[in-house]
Amino acid sequence: MTSSTRIQLLRFAAAGAIVALTAASVPARSDERPVRLGPVGPLEPIMTAVGNKNVIAFYRPGDGHCNIYVVLNNSANASGDSGVQVRLSLSPRQIVHLDTDDNETLNLKCGDDTETLAVVDGDEHIVFGPSISKALPASATGF
């Protein structure tokens, strides 16, 4: 076996290991939603639920802005027909408020120099986990 073939085989094995580890971290029950509120870097997903909506959001930095892509769908609609995609651009430290029909809000904040995107509460504290476990002022985390 040539060294280039070995390298390709090792790359393939490493990719397979990553897929296996990722699959192992998926919730065991279908009613458990994965939650990731950030801060996240470019192309890393934010995953959460707001009211009866499932939310997946990510961003790409460009032209000094966070170019954000958000997909929302109704968690009660298993058909997938309720999906809505929103695209917007935020300046550094700017916040967008996404309101649901059941009067709940998701706040997404673009970080300094478009390095991160995070879910924040109304007072601009970064939110951790499915609820606020410890509210930190936005300035304490680099925002």
C-alpha cells in the first residue's frame, strides 16, 4: 500500500469516527430536541425551540456583517410543510428579535467583529442551555 493510499484510508477512517461520534450524541428519544444556544462561530448551528417553533440558525461573516440564516418550523407539524426561512444581515453587536405567534421571542446577537452569533435575553445576557443558568452581562463575554 502506498503512503498516499494509507493517508486517504486514515482520512476516511477519521471521517467515519466523527460521523459515529456525532450520531452517538443525538438524543435517544425523538421528542428530545437538541439545544445549542451559542455563542457559535461561522457556519456552526444554533438549535433551540421558541414557543411551538423549532429554530435552526447559522451565519456567515461578510462585508463586516453577520449574514444570518434562520429556519423555523412548527414542532407540531410532522410533515415539514410549516418551514419558513429568514435571511438577514446584522452589524456587529446588533440584535434581531424573532417573535412567534404565541408571544415568545428569540433574540440573536452578532458579536464583535462578526466573530460569533449567540442567543441573548432581553437584557443582552447570553443564554445557556434550555434556560438561563447564569446570566452574564454581554460585555463580560466579549460582546
